[in-house]
Amino acid sequence: MSNENGIDPKKLNEMKVKILRAEQANLRTREKTTDEMVEQIRKIIASVAKKGF
């Protein structure tokens, strides 16, 4: 099921959860820089979108 923009709410929620988990993990470890986190988030969005957004 998708809304008027053609976005599947399940996929959107999956994307949000993955991004939030990555952010939480980085807050604990401080392993990645801001630029590295931006790149990781970009990869998360691309991978979920490839699944058939």
C-alpha cells in the first residue's frame, strides 16, 4: 500500500529505523565523522529504495 506520493509506509519506517539505529550506535561509539554518517545514511536510503520504494 502506498500513499498519494507513491511511498510505501512500511519501507519508509524501515528506512527510519535503520537510520536511527545507525545514529544511536555512532552516538555511543563516536566512531564515524559527520561526513561518514551522511554517507552511511545515503547508503541506507539507496538500499531501501532499491527494494522497490
